[in-house]
Amino acid sequence: MRLLFDINHPVQAHLFRPVIEACQARGHESRVVARDKDVTLELLDSFRIPYEVLAPPGRGRLGFLRELVQREARMTARARRFRPHVIIGTSAHAARVARLCRGLSIVISDDDAAAVPVFRWLAYPLASLVVTPRCLEHERHGARHRVYPGYQQLFYLHPDRFRPDPAIRAELGIGGEPYGLLRLSALTAHHDRGVRGLDLDAVQRIRDWAAGRFRLYLSSERPVPPALESLRARVPAHRLHDLLAQASFLVGDSQSMTAEAAVLGVPAFRLNDFVGRISYLRELESYGLAFGYKPGEEERLRADLARTMDAPDRALVFAQRRQRMLAEQGDPLPWLLDLIETTGARAA
């Protein structure tokens, strides 16, 4: 079976790594096209996944549109030569290119359609299958809609596949000292327009609270002043989950990293305008693994963070919450592999 994966974001590099490796182990031929966004290519290089970049990244609306057109035209040309049975991705191109090349497409997304309307409009109409986590079953995208157990982050952070490397502590000189992780997103994607996140004043207040209790590390997609730059975690992109998994807490405005912390059992505190609008995060909040706050609620976040960290049985409580989540949600990887093979058999 021939499979073409379209990877557009660092999270997708993590998501599709175990899928690609498992498909290759089953004897399927796979190729990858990728978008040069943030650390996507760095991750693929570290995972030793060969890829092709189809177009330089666009800047601004016109640049993005130009990139979109170039990527789709070049992806179509590559697909006509490779003749994939299935094109897989969280991609605006997968469905249309598959139709042009007489293949099938699997479009995977964990975002509520209402939160990413442009992506839904571009990607869903021609998709052979629309795949979402079970928490989005209510969206009802018709007979093409398939839902998997669990969350996107469990494809790569399920305990059957991920074990944090304790050596990261020695590499950073942490030893047994407790530490927290701050995460600031760029908030520049098309669906982030006008969205507010964690501001630098709130970050500074958390730093003041943590002084003498926790060492702090920062992962930021946007520039920060020198006083905060000194907190930046100097680890390769593919080692960030090793650092996150052993943290005492995460505070940030990233949807993806909040979910990653939550499925690892790390208390995750998120502040942005998307709070209450993202189904998978609402579900992780219902397990008591993540906590959401809207801009203006910075002091409530800080108070809840302090209360949670002061609880003497915190580690046991969050480990139990994580085990309950894992028991109820399961591992989505075998489900997706079966779906890919079933779909490919239809196209062959």
C-alpha cells in the first residue's frame, strides 16, 4: 500500500511519527511532504523521517495564499507520480489532491469545527473520511465521520510508546529540584486572529510566586524581554516532552501543550480566549488534569496554581486522575492503523 502523509505543524510531526513507523513495519510504502513551520522540519530530521518541502512559507494573507496554491500544485504533481492509495494529514490539500489522483483521503483534526472554520471549509467537503476524537462525535460530519477513542496527544504520549528520559535533568543541571514550565504561543495562526493569551505581566507574577519554590523554564514562540529570556529551556525540540513530563506544572496559552501535559498527568493551567470552546480540553478539564482561565482571570489562575502545588498528595491525585483517563480513553493508534489499512484496501 502506498501512503502519502502531509505534515504542516510540529504537533503533526509528533502525531504521525508512530503512525508512519507502524505502517512501514507492516510493509507499506510511505512518503512525507512537509511545511516549513516553526520546528516541524527539525523534528522530522530528529525522527529520521525523510520529507520534501513543497514551497517556502508565506507571510501575510497574500503570501499564505501563494504558498497554499504552490503546495497544492506541487503536491498534486508528486502524487500523480507516486499514486498513493491514501493521503493522510491535517491538511487543506489532502482531499482535493486525492480526488485528482484517484486516491482516498483521511483528514484528521481534533479542533472543533467552529474554532477553525476556514480549515473546515477547505479540508472537509471533499475528504473521503473526516477523523476526530470521540469528544467531537456530536459534530456529525455525516457517513464519512469516524471517531477514535482518546486524544490526539495519546498517539505519541501514550505510556505504551513514551517514557520520559530522566537524563534531561542532569543535562540541564536540575538534579532533584522541582520545576515548572511556562509556554507562550505565537498566536499568529489564521484562527488565532484577535485571540489573547498569557501576557508578560502575568508571567512575571508567576515567576515571583515560584521564586524559592520551583525553578522555572520557558518555552516561547514569541520574543520575550531579557529577564524572561534567561528562563528559556535550552533543549532540542524533540526532547521537550522529556522536560514536560517531569515538570511539577505547566502554565501557558497553548492548546496542544496543555493537552500534552494533561495526558502526562502534569497539572496544566491554560489562559486564553479559547477556554470553554475546545471540546478535548473541556474533557481533560473534567478529569481534573487541566484548568482553563480567560484573560482577566490571571489572579484566579495563580491562586489555583498555588493551592494545587501546596497539596501534600498532589502527585498521587494526578497519577490517579491520569490512570482513570487512560483506562476510559484507551490507545488510539491501533484504531487508526486499522482504518488506514481498510481505507487503502478500498482504493487498491
